[in-house]
Amino acid sequence: ACTSDSGDDSTLTVCTNVPFEPFEFMDGNEYVGFDMDLMNLLAERLDQTVEVVEIDFDSIGSGSALNAGTCDIAAAGLTITEERQAAMGMSQAYYRADQALVVPSASTVATLDDLSGMQVAVQSGTTGETYANDHAGQYGYEVVAFETMGDIASALSAGSVDASIADLATWTDMIKDAPDLKLVQPIETEEHYGFAVQKDDKELLDEVNAMLDQAFKDGTYAELYEKWIGE
Ligand code: GLN
């Protein structure tokens, strides 16, 4: 059923970037999370086995990885945007997301208004980077791009940057393991995550959407949501 160049028919190759809790992260040397479980559902439906390809987020978000045949599908907490819909085949939405402002616990920064003259870390190629760039003039901060969320957490802990803007759910989970960081302001951007396939892979896109329809209907989605995200 798989029309892509990557892998063979028995393998569903999945591009992702970690850590991005609770959607994709490492448990030992296994990739786990909400996105990964949904990819397992898809693979089951297609009678395939998931093989994860870990690459930089930039190549995922721009569509270059998919369109070069690096993988069949991207599962990366990927926000549906017009640019991405033009560059790739984007599925229906499966998660409603926002951004958040995170700072070291000892920081006096409470809102975006306190960021004048500061360095704000973002992940390269993300909607958080776009948001930060779009508001840098208004709030008077400088944007510094990092390749992974892990790099951002380290830079914040080391004090080499003052703050970060990235996806709310991921920061909410990541600060649980980083008591030296705190989330001070959710930023409502009303984003929706989708899975992405190669631009012309209508067959796989239909399967992803059907998998989601089925999971929404039969309670599997609710079960996985509860397992990974809660509430
Ligand atoms: N949702 C954001 C985006 O699509 C960030 C995703 C990520 O860092 N994995 O740009």
C-alpha cells in the first residue's frame, strides 16, 4: 500500500524529532508518546512495522525530508499551516496546541512585556520561532534558534539565554523534569497538529485520516489522550 521510495512495503518509516514530550520522546532506546502510539495504529492498519527516522525539525517542518523520500510520514507535533499544506500532504487535525513562555525559576520575567533586551530561545523551523520573530520588535527581545528542545532546556538551565517560546504541552511536561525552569505565560495561538505525508501520497494520506476517524469514533483516541496528555 505504500507508494514511497523509502523503506519497503512492510515498513512505515516515520520522521520525528525528540525530545518533544508527551508526543515523542525516548524511553530507553524506544521512541514513545502520543504521536508514536497513533503511528503504531496506522502501521497496524497497513500491516506494517514502524521504523523511526530521527532528523532535525527544520527538515520535517519545511517538507524537505518527506519530499526527498527520507520517510513515509512525519509525526512531530507538527502544526498545520498554509505553507506546510502547500509543501506536503497534511492530515486532519488531531491535537489543539498553543505556545508558552518559559524562564529559569529564579527569573523575574512574568510575561512577554518583561523581555526587553533579552535573548529568547526557540526551536529552529517551528511555529514558536515564527511567533517569536513576529513579536521581537514589539517586545524588544532577540531571538536565538536551537536545533532541539533539549538544547533549549540546557541553555536556559545554564543561563546562556533568558527565556524560551515553544509549544505549551511540551514545555508543561519538560519542566516537570527541570525544577530549575518555570512556565510563566501560556500564549494562545490556536494551532492544530497534523501528520504529514509526501505531497502526492494521497493513498497514505487517506489512510492516516481514516485511522484518525476510526480512533475518534471507537474511543482509542480518547484512551491515548488520557494516557499521554491527561485531563
Ligand atoms: N508545533 C510546532 C511546529 O509545528 C513545534 C513542533 C516541534 O517542535 N516538534 O512548528
